[in-house]
Amino acid sequence: MNRPHLPLLAVLPVLASLSLGLGLSLIAAPALAAATAQWQRLFVPNVENMLGRRIYVDKLSVKSGMIGRQFQQMQVLLRAGGGYPQGTMLYADRAVDCANGRVLSYHWRIVQPNGAVLRDWSDASPAVSAVQWAGEDGLVLKYVCTGILPR
């Protein structure tokens, strides 16, 4: 099976807005978003508009595991693209080795704005790749490693 790598998320940009106490609106939080999740919005609106999506990390999901730190990431499409409507959400379960600059993604879910799951898949043997610290994904990973928000 052809595994999507997180840069593919640029093709599956994911945004709308969550009403999870983040001052956002547009869509309701999907049923998949656990009531105990604490979604941290990572980028300011002008960066999100440039990216075409909002990116969040569930602060409660960050924990030791796999190759270093495990976490759940969510992206919400700001506009329709790649056959997905505005508000489509992509959830990814990931792990990062902060000390050695390695990352992997092992579980993904694509969810429509109405909460219906379009696709849900896992990779039992995910490929580990080098972190590109200078890019958008690197900024997400720096947040997971250091707790410092990109701006």
C-alpha cells in the first residue's frame, strides 16, 4: 500500500474550525475528537491562510513512546482541494525522535466536516524519515519536542 507521508498533507490540507474552546467556529468538533483532547493551534491566521489549513496538536496525546515522543496531529482544510471540501480534517498519529531528528507517521483518518469518516488506515511497519526542521512540519515537530509555539 502506498503510505502518505505528512508532506502529502499539503495535498490533503485540512481546515475549518473547531469549537473546542479555541475561539474558532465554522464546524462542530467531530465525534472522533475525544472530549478529553486539548487541541493546540500552532500557526497564526496569516500563516494558516498561506498553507491552506490549520494545524493542531493534541497536548494530552504527547507522551513517551515508539521512537521518542508520540502525538496526535490534526489538520483542517481552509478551502476545498484535492477532492475534499473545506473543513475536511486529517488526523495523524505520529512519533518523533527529538534528539536524532527522526519522525514517522503510523495511523491516519480523513474525516468530513459532518464527522463522517472517509478513510481510516494504519501502517504496521511505518518508515522512519529524517526531520526537515526548517519547514512547516519541522515547526510542528519542534513544538512537540520543546513545547514552544511557532510564530
